[in-house]
Amino acid sequence: MQQIAIGIDLGGTQVRAALVDERGSLVARREELTDANGGPDRILSQIRTLSDELLATVKPSDVVGIGVSAPGPIDTVSGIATSIPTLSGFVDFPLRAELQKRFPFPVSLEHDGIAAAIGEWTFGAGKGVDNLIYITVSTGIGGGVIADGRVLRGRKGMAAHIGHMSVAPDGELCPCGNRGCFEAYGSGTAFMRRARARAAECSDTTLGRPGEDIHSRDVFAAARAGDALANRLIDEEAEILGRGFTSLIHIFSPDMLVMGGGLSNEFERLQPGIQGYITQWAMPGFKDVKVLRAALGQNSGLIGAAALAFLAESIRLEGPSLVANR
Ligand SMILES: [Zn+2]
């Protein structure tokens, strides 16, 4: 009998749902734009509708459970969404309990960064290792940590908000309200902001012709066409990421770093700069830690959510002592 899990990746832009088999393969998927202003009832009904469409294609007895990856902060110990900035109405909302009411299967809930780390660890670039850090570099910067062969969740399950390491009190303003955070310099949003500002004061660039906005992909395209400013901006971005990643290496001593998120679409261009920074500035003994691209691409969180359901099932079957920490 083939077992299937449902993975849900609830994001600020899209709600994605998939049937995933035990090998981590996507059997079927559905997605739609998140009604971010619709409130919790509306979002829950989006999740329910997408799941029902998928469930119509399989035997209910083959489904082990449903895993949900959601943006935080969420207290995943109590299952309560404290406040989700990208989704209106999710303030002190009992998300896991409300999800569980809508499904006859066990529901697991995890932060998006941790869910993606579990996905890459179980089915992706980090299969078989005991220590990895997943980092998503996109609108913001987030992540998840696997340490000593287990998922690091921390108090309230909120560990690894790695975008908010702050060491510069007068630095750039971060969406979290603090200044000088890693995210405020290294995210895709920060990269675009820097590109717009620098293009405006540079006369010798193809970036930002009058009336044209600049997105990350434009900078990479211009760089490939030989634009010097675009190449400088990318090298600086790689250095910023390298600096943040080097701190993470020093703190957690991972076997590897796995980079996902929108900017990982340009991993080949960014990787030499990131790896070069690590080689130069990590302390001896840490210099050989490699940065890899997320093997599951933009599906790390979606497949990771399904992996959660499989892990919860194995804990039920085998007992917590064997697999509790996974
Ligand atoms: Zn911050």
C-alpha cells in the first residue's frame, strides 16, 4: 500500500497544496493566490478546498496526515499564530486547532523555515547528514536548523529566525522593526533597493532606464550582458550572504548550508562569492563547509510539510523514543 501525505505551503502570495509519496515525490498539486486580506476563515477554506481536490484522487485510507508550513511567528508548541504580518487577522489565532477541526487526519504545523529545512533534510540536498542549516533568501531571510540529527525548534518552536541577527544599531531598518538585521542587507528586497539607489547615481549602466523599475532578475540579466554595476551589486550581495552564512557556520557547525528562496534561482552566479567569503573569513576548521542549492527548489517547504506528516506518523507507529526529535 502506498502511503501519501498532504503538504500545505501557506505563503503570503500563494497557498500551495500537494500529495507527496514516501519518497518525497509530488504526486499531484494545486495552488491559488492567497486571499491575504480575507481573514483566517477564508484562508482555512482555501486550504480545505485545495486539499479536497487532491483527496478526491486518492483512497482516504492511504493518507497518513496533513502537514502545514506557515509564515510566523507561530507558537508551534501551542499551535497559536501570535501575529502573521503577511496575513491579516491571524493574531493570537488557534491555527492548528482550527485546521484539525477541518480534517479527519492528524494535522502537523511548522514554521516555513523549519518545514523547508525538514524537506531538504528528508528528501533533498541534506539527505543523510546530521547537521544542516537551510536558508531562504527571498523577500526576507528565514531558515531552519537540523542539529545532531534532530530538528532544532527552540522555545515555542520559533528557533532559527536567522534573518534577524542584528549587529549594527544604526544600520538599515528591518521589517521586524529593528535596525541592522541580516535580512535588511541580504534579502532580495534589500538587494533590489540597493540596485535602484546605485543605478540612479550611476551614468554607466544599463540598469534602470527612465520609467523602468529594477527587479533582482534584471540585475542578473544585465550582469550576464556585461554590465559592470550589475556585476558589482551581485558580488556585494554574495559577500553579504557570505558574511551572514559564516556567522551561522560558527554558531551551529553544520555539515552544510542549503540555500533556497527566490535568489537561489541565481545560485550559480552567487555561489562562488558566498563560498569565497566563507573560505576567507571562517575560522580554521570551518572553512570547508559547503553551500549547496536547495535540491527541492521552490518546493522545499511544500515537500517538507508533507515530510512532517510522515514523521508524525512514524512517531505514532514506532514510539517517540526512536524518532521523537525528528
Ligand atoms: Zn529584523
